[in-house]
Amino acid sequence: MTSSSLMAASESTASTRARAGGAMVRKAKVVPDAANIFELVNSLSGDGTLLRRNYAEISENIRDFVVAESPVVGNTGGIFLGCGALHLYGPHLAEVRSIVVKPEAKGQGAGGRILLALLEEAEEHGVASVCMFTRIPDFFFHFGFRLADRTTLPDKIYKDCQACPRLYACDEVAMVRGPLPRIAVLGPTRIAQPELVKLQVGHIAHPVENAFAKDGTTAPKAER
């Protein structure tokens, strides 16, 4: 291996520790990061900006998270600035979740560095597409995301949307980086298919409706 190759490999390995406007990013650890993540994420759950997470859930999924912190100075550890998570559905799709930085960390590049680290992780796993639901799409356009119809992301809908208290008043937009996934690992075996129709724009007939339409009869109403 040449010296240039070694340098490239070293830079790739260290990329999650790269400096960006004073912020550094690394993989999260239960101690000391879980409490900071819990507090920051839930501070923005009241208005629906982020879904509320309990401490046990964050600890259980700590390996999904990266954290941004200020550079280490002497023997003083870095100060927690923000966090983000990457949830893997499978090789077809991953979701960027819970990207948030503390108000005092604005302008230090922490949010962008967190997102880049998560996208790099998705690439390392060989994931074809990365999605997110957000209220600030303009920020993510700069990182290759585009708007998408949320009904093209059934994994996300079945995992979170059906149980979300803002299901019928959602003001987030779906975004995707990469091709739209053609498969899903979550679906009707978890939640009755007719429930998903509520999230769709217009009406997409359920396969049962199509079957009844062919013989001119009316499909029975779903029981609640």
C-alpha cells in the first residue's frame, strides 16, 4: 500500500472525528451520551419537532447515534453539542433521525457534520437509499436529498407514523437521497393495510377493493 493510500485510509477512518467549524463528531456511547441525547431530543418533542424518546429506548439504540462535541482542550473533555441517528431498515433503506443541535452550537457546523457522518455510515453499510421526515427541507437539499411522496416509504410509515400523535396534522415533508426503495420490510403483517390509506394523497385502491370491483360488488367496510 502506498503512502497516499495509507493517508486516504486514515482520513476515512478518522472522518467521524473530523473538525467542522469547531465541532467534532464521533459514535455515541451509553456513558456519558445517553443522558445528553435524552434531554436534548425531548426538549424539542413538545411541539412535535421530534418524537419523544424514553431513556431506555435511547440506551437500547445508542449504537444508532453519533454526537457532536467541541474539541478536547487539555484534559477537559469535549462539550456535547448535538446528536443524530441512523436507523437501518435493510439494504434498501435507512432513515436519518433525531438530528438536533443545542442553541449555543448554531453556526459551528455541527448539524452538517452529524448528517455527513450518518450518510457515510449508510454508505459503509451498502444502503441504497436514505430517507427522513423534516420541517426544514432547505437544509437537506444541500446534501443531495429531494422531496418524495411519503407513501413511497411504507417502512417509515409503519414504524412511526401510525402511532404518532400528529398523524392527522403532520407538517413534515418526506425526503430521500438515492433511488426510491422498491421493497419494504414492514407492512400489512404489522398493521392492517386499510390504515395506511389515510396517509395517502387521493385514494389508492386496496387489492381487496380491486377484486370486488371486477365483479361489480362492493367491498365490505373494515371493522374498527
